[in-house]
Amino acid sequence: MTLGVAMETTVVIASRPDVPPEEEMRTAVVADRLGYRDLWVGEGFVWDAFALATAAGLATEQIALTVGPIPVSVRDPASIARAAASTAALVGRPVGVALGTSSVRVVERMHGRSRRRAVTTMAESAQALRALFRGEVADHAGEMVSTHGYRLRLDPPGGPITLAAFGDRAIGVAAEHADRMVLDLVSPELATGYREKLDAAARRLGRPAPRLAAWIPAAVDPTPEARAQVLQSLVGYLEVAGYGEMFVDAGLGAAVEMAHAGAGRDELLAAIPAEAADRIGLVGDLAAVRDRLDAYAAAGLDEVVLVPATAGDPGGERTLTALAPR
């Protein structure tokens, strides 16, 4: 089967804490060489996303950069815009940002910030950021976010503003303020529902619907190590709000219940069947992965963001080569 012609594939790095920096750079260089249009640089427990994005940009030649999702309860719009403009100036190409509400674990436990009214914070952050990305003076006084009198001293970063959304309120915010909405770990069946919700919200606002992207773990002709890496990446999401429906649909309801009951990482990993990687990700031989990509295209995704397994496949090169843009 052939890929849906309207759907792009892009690549993400810095999505897993167990991947060393040389692997992240190798993935970035491979993606650039193979002609992928966009490199997403995630924000997590290890890397400052803008620092890693700058390093990746200097190691590559043409690939555009998207940084985030950035937790809006942790970084304010002026800091996000200044960081994106700094990275764009240093690497000499456009930089976009993705905004998200993140999780209690990150916002409240790691950073000690309140995650109260996170969706409102995301909406107001997007509005303020839009002005800064246009090179205007930001003048926004919201309930949760305010910024006054600041304009970027560097050129605007030039990339799109993306919002991460799962719930209905967040989808409405994305429909109103985003160039692109991103999901994470969704099946094609669930992606269809999100496409419908996003399109309906945009129609109510009388504006074109944003592009819809999704991060999906990928491993073509995976080694046992690659399958294990994909499964390990799922464990951290079992207790995060918004992912439960997808995991239950994939047959992992028992693992979700264990996660909410406080089970440890090793116990959860043992409870996930090996075939879960195939049910949730782009994992298998090339024909099976292409068929699943077709299903995502039919579901209405404009972009699949590959999270390539690097265990047993340095830099994810085998997977990225097999799925490279044509």
C-alpha cells in the first residue's frame, strides 16, 4: 500500500531519558540527510529543549525545528519567544514552538509550580506568543498570563505555533489559536475522533482547521532491543490523564489500573505484553508499518511524527531510511 499523499512524516528527538546525546545528534543528522522536513525537539527530564535544538540545528543543514511541547505553567511567553528567536538566529533557519499543559509530575512535582487552570494558561500563552512571533510588542493581560511592553530584539523565529491537546477544551483552544495541533500515542481509530473534534471546533469559530500531527513510536524490522525500548517508553504514560482510553483500547487496561494504584516501573513493564508495541506504534516489518501509516492518513492526520527506536538501530537510521519522504 502507499502512503496517503497529504500526510507528511517528521522526526522527534529528546523524547526518552535513556537516549545519550550522541544518539540524539545522530538521529537529527540522519533525518536531515534523508530529507525530513521538520525535527521536533521534546522537552523532558534530561535536556533543555532549546539548548538541544540549537545543537541539532548546528549539526544539520536544512531541517526546520519545532521545540516542545513546552509546559506553559513553567515557561512564560516572553521566555519561550526569546528562546525560539535565539535558536533561530544561531542556526539560521525557522524555529517553531509547541505548547502543552504537561502533567502534575512535571509541573508540580519537578518544578514546584501550580498547574491550576492549565488550559486557560495555554490559551493565554498562545495569544501572547502570537504577537511576539509577529514581531509586535506583547500587550496581554489575562487571568493567568500577562506580558506588557516586550518586543523581541532578534528577528521572529519564523516557525509555526503548535498546541498539544487531548481534552475538548484544549482542542477548542488549538482550533482558535494554533497553526497545528499535536497528539501523542494515539491509534488511528482515536485519531479519527480527534480530527472530527478539531474540524468541528474550527467550523464553529469560522476559521480553517489547524494541521493535525501525532507523535508515534516507530521501529521497522525491530530488534528485540528496539521492541523493549518502545515498551519502556509507554510505561511513563500509563498514569497520565488523556492516555487511558488509548491504552485500554490497546488491551492495557490492567496496566493502567496498576499505574494509578502506584505500581513501580519494573512491575508495569512486566504487565505490558510484547505485542503492545505493534498495537500502539509503527512497529513491525515495512509492509505492516506502511499499512498502519495509511490508516493514520485515512484517519485525517496531516503529519506523523516518528519517534524512532534507537536500540539495535543507531540513530534510528534503519527506520528513518525505510520511511523517508519520497
